[in-house]
Amino acid sequence: MPAEAAESVVFFAGLWYNVAMDETKDIIVKNLVELRTQAGLTQLQLADMLNYSDKAVSKWERGGGCPDVELLP
């Protein structure tokens, strides 16, 4: 029996969605890049605001990981 993909619930544009974890990661990446650029911030500026490195922000935007929400201000 194949393993089922893990699902999570995501709130986006005023609606809740059940999505697979891969889709959740893609949504986070898309939103992070879009919102950062809309705010006119560089990766370094965002990193400074969040007390992370610009390398970490770059990694998140490439889908290599996600910020630890418990550590975000």
C-alpha cells in the first residue's frame, strides 16, 4: 500500500485549503518572494529585519527550507 502524502491546511487569500506538504512549501516560497519584492526589500534587508542571514532568506526562496516560525519576531 503506497504511503499517502502528508497534508496541511493553508490560509491564503481569505480561504483555507487542504494541500500536500510539497504544495505548502511552494506556496510559502511564492508568497515570500512576492511579498518581499512588493515591499521593495532586498534579501539582506528582510534578513536584517528577521535577525537571520541573507543566505537563509535565499535558501527559503529557493525552497531549501522554511523559517522557524517560533523564532520569527
